[in-house]
Amino acid sequence: MAKIGFIGMGNMGSAMLEGVLRIFDREDIYFSRKDGELGRELARKKGIQFVEGNTELANRVKYLVLAVKPQVYDTVIKNIRDVITENHVIISLAPGVTIKTLTDALGFESRVVRAMPNTPALLGEGMTGVSYDPAMFSQAETNMLEQIFDSFGKHVVVDEKLMSAVTCASGSSPAYVYMFIEALADSVVKYGIPRKTAYELVAQTVAGSAKMVLETGKHPGQLKDEVCSPGGTTICGVAALEEEGFRNSIIKATDACYKKAENM
């Protein structure tokens, strides 16, 4: 089995790690991180290999996940550019960093996969947008990439020009969902429901509603209409959301997110 390495082990790297640990051998998984003490502690806890430096890590693995923030990419690329070969597969997680930007920085037509996962990957329920040129990869490598991304949820392959929109749709949007859950729970706590019960009621409703969209194949608008009985409670709530600009708020959030992703 080809070895997988992570440079960086923050929220997203940790979420992906939990997925790959479900299907890959621990001795084939390596990582590096800036804080050596925390790195060695994580290595002991997870039974994986901690490597002190990025250069050494790149030398040891075939699939190299760049799980660091965009502002430190230049430093990381300088660490690894002299050891990256045509055999490596680079998986980049940073919004706004294009495949061309990375290949130019590495100095040759390196094989780069651009991906945008999200934090539900921690529970195996992630959604990842992926972009790469399949002509540059063997069938075995493509299969390996699919295994990696599916180990922590689902993935879709999209044209790279859509990756900023993917950031809006699934990369950043869990935060909006959490805000919705918190706000709806607050609204019913006001009427006497205990907070823990409120979170359970709302979170399971969100999970179930999402599953309805995924598994029934019905349009979200149709599913919404099926809840809205004529003259009932739900349509009154929907009308209030429309009056307060609920949809427009989401669209504005996406516009802001997209603009930032395009200009990082």
C-alpha cells in the first residue's frame, strides 16, 4: 500500500486522518506538524508515524496532503520542492490556491489534486469537492484517491473553476448550519424546552431533513411544501422567514465567502 503523509494536523487534517485510519494501515500513515511535542503525543495516541520535518516526510510518502493554511503554503513548498518527484501525488486543501499556483511553485508539471473537504469528515460524514486532471494519474492512483476521499464521507469531482463555489456550498457552510441549530434551539428554550433537549430536537431534525433530500431525490422545495399544511403553523413560520430575508441572507453569505475564496 502506498504511504500517505499529512503536512499539518489542524482541524481539517485531523478530520481527514480519522477517515483514513478506518481503512488504511496505521504504519502507512505519516504526518508532520510544527509543534513536535504535540506531534509525538498524537503519534503515540493514534499509532501513526510522526516525522520532524516536511522534507523528510515528503521523502517517505507517495500521497502528500497539504493540510495547512494558505498563508503558510509558500514556506511549506520551499521545504519540499527539491524532493517532490513525478511519482508524488500532492493533495492540496487550501481555498484559493490553484493547481497552477502549486505546479509553478514546485517548478515542474507536478501532479496536484485540489480538494475542499469539511469538518464533518471527523465523523465519516464529510463532503469533499475534488478537482484534478485524470489523464495525469493511473487507474490505480485514481482508485486510491477515491478511497482516501470516501474514507471520511462522500466526494464529487468538479471542474477547478468551481472550487470556490464548492467552498461556499460545503466547505464553509457547516458553520451556517451550526448557527441555524443554535438559533432555533434558543428560540424554543425561550418557551421552556430544556437546552439539551432543544439541541437534540433541532440537530436530529436537520440530520433527518438532509437525509430526506439525499435519499428521496425530491426537490427541497417540494419537501418544504409537504410540511406546509394550508393555514398551518409551518407556513406561518416560512412566511416570517421570507419576510426577514432568510434566503437572501444565505445568498449574501455565499457571495462574501466566494469573494474571499477567490482573493486569498
